[in-house]
Amino acid sequence: MSSQKPATSKRQLLLYLIPIIGFFPSLWTLYRRQSSREQLGVSRLSITLAFTWLLGYFLLATGAENSAFFTLRLLILNSFLTSSYFLVSIWLMFCIIQGKSNRLPGLSNFAERILGKYLP
């Protein structure tokens, strides 16, 4: 029975890191507060990544809409931001599969400090 627990936990961690979709199970995990420390950390990181991407996406899209000169540049930057979000999420999934650390320098600490305060 103990051999099934880490596999289930690893599957849940992978679910949390699916770009855009993983936001909702991550939010539910933080809301319940009955998960392991590792699950809470990955959930916080997933939510922080999603909010950072969403904020950047909307700001760049709004800037591209309102700017005549920088429109193409902001749209290209927006596509780089979206690609980076997906690549970082996939990279973190590979780290979890390989059993490596699932932390991002700076962003993991920020997620724990901000979301840990409001969603312990």
C-alpha cells in the first residue's frame, strides 16, 4: 500500500503543473489544507506561475491594443511569455518525474511568502 502512495502523489503533482488547467486542482488543494507539504508547495508554485502569466498576458495584450508603434513587438513578447510559461511547467513536470527538486529560485520563495500568508 505504501508503494501506491508516492505514485499517487507524483500524479497529483504532475496534475498541478499542467499549464492553465492545473490551476484549479492547485487552488482546491490549498483551500482544503489537508495535503502534504510537497503538494502544498507545488500548488502554490502552480498558482503563482499561472497568475504571473495571466497578469503579463493581459498587460502585454492591452499594451499591444493601445499602442500603434509597439504592437508587433508587444505581441511577440506576449508569445514569448506564453511559451516560457508552458516550457517552465513542462520542465518542472520532468523534474518531478526524475525525482529532482521542484522549486524555482525566487518564484518558489515568493509563492510561499505570499500565498502562504493568505492560503496557509
